[in-house]
Amino acid sequence: MTRQRKLSSQTAALLTALLEQPKVWRHGYDLSLDTQLKSGTLYPLLMRLSDRGLLHSKWEPAEAPGRPPRHMYRLTSQGVAYANEQLAALARQSRRGKTAGVRA
Amino acid sequence: MKQTGTLARQFAVRLLNIAVRLLPRSRFEWARAMLAEFHYLENDHRAVLWAAGCCIASIKERASAMLTGNLKISRWVFCLEMILCFVPLSVGWLDSLFGSSGIIRLNSEIIHRYFIDASGSEIVLAMMISAAILGALGPIGLVAAFRLIVLGRPLQSPWLGSVLVGGPLLYGVLTLVSRFANGGSAAIGFNAVDAFDLWSGVLLLSLLPALGAAHMLLIGFGRSAAAVPT
């Protein structure tokens, strides 16, 4: 049985960034800049997503000589479905919260 | 990793080396990923922040591996723990079967002479039989533990898990109740003549096997449950 917990804002930011161009491979620093997540938050999230089969990763050879290969990431098809579902649920919750706030 | 460049970059390299050492071995590829990314950071300030973040990520992963309680921690420590928890119960079980007063030596004459005809001894016979039955959980626990350690297969049956935890506890409770029934509260107190034998028996044959079984179930659950990023 998997736990269903509310998506954290950091995971939501990462999923949003990865979902913007789901076919494009992104590297860690690029994702860090895009999401404003520090490496201490970003990498544990990437590891969890990868463990669950939601994230593909590959090593890409460096373009410039003397640089190491880079680890690149993009969502799997399962990851895209998961991200769409979770972000839609988050948006619904947010709308409900705003409506309740207006009524109150 | 070689330390070159400014003082800040050298400090960042030191931090990264710590981060790589802290990450569990199963996360080696991620350590390489963090190191590789570091080489693309031109700004020293950002490099230090990146390396510090990598240290935090490594600490989180190390803590997560410890909290989920899986075999990544150390299967040798787990193996020793299981031996400590289940071997005394297994030895006790063998003694209750084949020992000098084991139930295998009982026959109708002995039962009549020492237990049925002697008033108040029926409870001792009941305890001997219950020890022979519940003590079987010792070797069963050992087999289940080694199956988990060697083959990585957790206990599938929830009722067997409950029996492994509940059985030894039941034996401990029965022991204390029978002592209380025979000798009152003084018989189970720490001032009783054989208090050490009684309480070491309860610890080794009841509490430790129950705790060991509970830990084994927890580890088995940790192996089968998927962690969800939140």
C-alpha cells in the first residue's frame, strides 16, 4: 500500500519544471536554477522520483574537453502521468482553498 | 577529487568529498552526478553553496536509509541480533522437548505420579506443554530471519508474524501468572530466591524473541513499502 500525502511545494516545483518540456533532458544545476531549489533539496527529490520509476536518467558526454559527463533527467511516461495528476489535484485544492477563503 | 583553485573552491571540494563519503553505497551514481555538476559551476560562491547542499542531501539519504530500516544498514548486525533473539528460545525449546525433564520423557505413569496425583502440579505440566509448543517459535523465527537476510524475502503471512510477536509474550505472561498463582506476589518479586532465573528467563525467552520478531516484521515492511516523494 502506498502512502498518499499532500505534495510538497518543492516536489510540485520540480514536477512543474520537468513537465514544461517532458521530452528534453535536463541537468541538475539547470533544474536547480529553474526551481530555485538548493542541491540539498533537489537531489533527494530526484532520487525518490527515480526510485519510483518516474524519472529517467542518463549520462551525457561533456561537450567541452576536460569536463566530466553530466547526469541528465527527464520524466518517464509514468512520471508525466503522475505529475499531471498530482499538479491537477494541487490546483483543485488551491482553488477550493481560495473559494473557502472568499466565502469566509 | 584534487583540490585546485581558490580557497573557497578548495573548501567546496572538501565539502563534496564529505558528501560523497556520507551517501550510502547504493547511491554511488548520485554521488557521481553531484560531483559532475560541481565541475560546471564557474562561480565560487555558488560552488560552495552547491557542495553544502550536497552534504545536506547526503545526510538526508543516510538518515532515510537508517529510518526505513532495511538491509542496506548492515545485514551482519541484523544477523547477530536475530541470533541473540531467537537462539535462547530455540535452546529452551530443545530442552523442553529432549532435556532431563523434557516432555518426550513423559509417560502415563510419570504424569499420574508427579502431576495428576500431586495436587497443584497440573499447572507445571501445562507450562511444560505450552513451553514445548510456544518454544517452536524460536527455530521458526531463526528460519524466517535467515530467509530475510540471505534471500531478501520478508514474512508473507501476517498471522505468522503476529504469532511470532505474540507467542513469546504469551509465554512470558503465562510464566509470571503461574508463578503468581503458586507463590503470590513474593514469588515474582526481585527479592525472590530465584528472581534472577525467573527474570532472565522472561527476558531471553519472551521479551527478546518478541522484540526481534517485531523488528524483523518492520524490516520486511520497509523492504516492501514504496517511499513516495512528497
